[in-house]
Amino acid sequence: MPELPEVAALVNALDAKARGRVIAEGHLVSFAALKTYRVPLTALAGLEIDGVSRHGKFIDVAAQGVHLIVHLARAGWVTWHEVAPKVPAKPGKSGLALRIVLDDGSGFSVTEAGTQKHLAVYVVEDPAEVPGIAALGPDPMDPAFTADDLRAILARAGRAQIKGVLRDQKVLAGIGNAYSDEILHVARLSPFKPADTLDEAAVAGLFGHLRRVLGDAIGSAAGVPIDQLKDAKRAGMRVHGRTGQTCDVCGSTIAEVSFADSSLQYCPGCQTGGKRLADRRMSKLLK
């Protein structure tokens, strides 16, 4: 799933390539992906792109008062075309959902892999019209976001498990399954530690690690070609997606907890005092 660092890189790449270009046409292939109807997709034709920005994990292509907003969900992606395909966009194995063609013949496609379709496209006059954007919590990379803000968030979360708090978009915008694993590994915290049990020092540490992990990932992704971003993300992971491999910090074997439709990875040596957490599908987790 693309998270804050990858979405930031996508946004920067699209902004550099598309800003100032005029949208010639848009081809909607997955009609289920379009979630708004008041402003039609055809309203984008003839509009100059003012810029591309990010709201959490939402991509916002702004064009003269109209916003094309895309949420890539779990399996969506963006492909840039120096020369956009001339044949009409059609559904198929590529998972094509939307293609935008610009006035110079370039453009981009939005695709979604797999059979579960959660990718969402919106055409609105105000990004706040998108429910997911309106409900977003603060961006953890915003300079205005402080350790005190994080402390208040954790206090409000009560006994909720800290991993779930970090990846709740209504609480913090942009962090998903992968980077919550990474942040908690660096902070040496169990993913199931109750949020309100962290003392002042632990909150300050978590805040610093959160900013560093995301900041390093944003820096590593900057300038990476769009088609290489997924591989770059995987290569930079410390624990996420590395079940059975050796932790580079302590030498323990990285473990996994599986849920009905997802999983998390952690290091028992770094995060749980050597204890392995039980499979969530089978029994109660150890803390």
C-alpha cells in the first residue's frame, strides 16, 4: 500500500511533469472507482494544471478550481507516460482505472492490482468535499505537529493498541501498515502496547523516531523514478515484509502476527522482550 513517503514522491514527480500542462481528456475505465458525480470528469478537459499536492495518502491534481483526487488504497498505483497510449483506454488485466492525457501527448494512468477494488477517484471543487480528506487527522510531518500533540493523541486513545492508533487516518494522516511497523521497531515498542501507558520519555522518543523514519523514507524516495518506488520502499524496510529474516539490530528472527486480511511484522528481541506474539486469528495476543 502506498503510504506517506511514496505518495509524497508520486506527488512531487507528477507536479514536476504535469504542472502548467493542459488536460486534454480523461478516460474513466473503472466506473466503480468514481465516487463523485456533481462535477463530471469531462469538466477537467481544457483546464491547466496548477499543481499536484498531497492530503495524507490522497493525491490532489488541482486545475483551475477543479480537483482530481485519487486515493490509491491498498493496490493502486500511478504510471507516467511520456507519450500516452493513443488507443482508447479499456478494462483488462492491467487493472486500468483512469487515464489522463495532457495537451503535449504525455499523461498518466491510475491502475489497481488484484480483485478487491478499493481505489477511489473524486472530481470536486474543494478537497474537503471528499469525506476521507475532511476526516483526516494531523499530518505527522507538518512542522506544526509537536510531541505534545502526539502525547495528547495517545492519551485520548486510552487502552487502544499503539499500532492501530498510528495507522488510523482520522488520528494521524499518512501512516499505514508498513511504516507503523517500522516506527515501532525503531522505537522498540510492542505493536500492542496500550497507547496511554507511554511515559513522557517514551512519547518523546516515539515522536522523534516517527519523524526520523518518515523523513528518511521521504528523502530516500525523492527523485526515484515512479516505476522504481515500490522496490525502493521494500528495500528500505527494517522489519515490515521481512518475516523469518534476521533483525539487523539485535540478530533475532523477525516474526509476524496474522489477521483476517493483513499481517504485521516485528522483532521479538527489540520490541517484546524476546516474547513472540500469538497469531491474532487463533488466540489472545501477549503484551
